Amino acid sequence: MKCLMLVISLALSSIFSFSFTDKIHTLKSGETSLILKAEKDTNSIFLADMTGKKLTFDDIKKRHAGKILVVDFWASWCGPCREIMPESTKLVEALKGKDIVFVYLSIDDNVEKWKKANEQEKLTDYTENYLILDYRSSRFLKEQKLTFIPRAMIFDKAGRLKVSQTIVDGMGQLGYFTKMADSPVK
């Protein structure tokens, strides 16, 4: 038992000392901007589109500045996600032309299953459809406690997270989203 505890404590101390030593080395060499950049990067969500092109969620927010973002988290293996997807896509169609963008983010581990589910759910028609590459390690997703799907987050026109736990399940929400889209940026 003592031997096991010794091994565990040595392992933990080496992990923590490596990280700490690395940061001190960076600070000593005057590269504080690298630390700040790394911390900013870890607060983002890293994505890939259907062609494999990589980007971040921040890229999407910048591209759609001034619009509401409805971010729908799902996966090919999630029965409830797949069940509500047709209603969600009807809502997207009904809101075309409004200042609102629906972004579909999958937490799939298997790229081929994700692509197949995209075709089955007709999500290939939507440009804002991505695979999350780092959902298990994304600091933002951990802070938001993304522990269940289906789930949606809503960002206002200024890019601020307004609703962090909801479900986009269809046309019953048309009035709500229309009102949001028609409201001015605050």
C-alpha cells in the first residue's frame, strides 16, 4: 500500500511540476504573450467541417457578428437528438432571412458516423455544421457543464452567452426566436 501511494504521489508531482516548470520557463524567457494566447485558445472550441477544414467557435462568432447564434449540440448516436432534428431544421427554414444563425456541433468520436448522420438528417445543406474536436478538453464546454445532449446554447447579437441550457425542439419556439432576431443589439 505504501509503495502504491509513493508511486501515485511521484506521478502526480511530476505532472504538476512539469506544467509549473514549463510556465516559469516561459515567464523567464519573456514570452508571456504565449501564455495569454494559449489560455485564450483553450477557452475556445476547436471544430472541423465536413471537408476536414479546421476552425474555432470564435471564428464562427466573428463571421456572424451582429446575429444571434443558436448552437445545437448533438451526436449521431443520440436518439433524442436525432428525433428532434427534423423539427429543428423546420425552424431553421422558417427563420431564414432573420438575424439568426443555427450552428450544429456534434460531439461524435467517429467522423464517418457523423458524416453519415449529417446526410440522413439533411444537415449537409447547412453551412454551420461541425464536429467538435476537443469536447472532452474544451475549457468553455467544461465551464458550461456540457454533460448531456440534446442541448442548445444561445448567444445574443453581441456574442454574449444568454442561454446555456435549452433544447431546440421545433416550431413551438418560432415566436421566441423571431422576437430575439428582431430585437436590436444591446
